[in-house]
Amino acid sequence: MYQLSMLLFLLLSFVGVAPERTYKDLVGKWEGEDGNGFHTVLQFIDNQKVIFTVEGEEMPAATYKADFRKNPIWLDIINVVEDEEEILEGIIQFQDRNTIKYQVFPDGDGPRKFDTSDPETIVVLKRKG
């Protein structure tokens, strides 16, 4: 009886616990189309570098910061142009291991939650390769 109780306790302890994501889950190439039909690619090289491509126009390699403690995950892409930082604020949410939902807030100061009233800024990206 004790063993059954302990097993039940352990099983219930893990119910509802979401897997914790890290930068390792992001590393790789992600592709999709935004609400305007623009082909978007995010290629996370490691825990700091990302290459952002829209409609075949590749931006210079940038750094990123991801706050995995937030839900959805806060993702800021930081590009330095002429000694000035440009920050592209965004959020991501894993739909599954190989699919993420990404929304960018080009004007900055995004709500840090998905805003479906602006579908052009949302893209579903699939892991490639």
C-alpha cells in the first residue's frame, strides 16, 4: 500500500509541469511566413547569436536575449549599427519541439503577450534541418 501511495504521489507531482525551455531548444534554423506572406528565417547559432532573414534579405548577425522564465518567452534581438544598439522586441512560444509562434513588436515596448489584432507581426516558424 505504501508503494502504491508513493507512486501515486510521484505521478501527481509531475502533472501540469511544463518542460523548461533553454536556449538549446532554440538553436537551429526556423522558417515560416508572416501574415503578409513574407518568408521569415530565424537561425539561432548558439546562446547569443542569431541571423534574421526576411524575404531573402539577411540582416547582419545579431545577438539575442531570451527570458525563458516568462510565458511567452521574451526574445529581444539586438543589432549594433554605427555604435548604436537597435533592439527588436518580440515573444516566442513553443507549440511543440519543432514549431514556435513568434511575434515581433517593431515599434518597441510590446505588450509581451500575443496581440492577435496585428496578425502581420505573428509568424509560425518550423525547425528546418
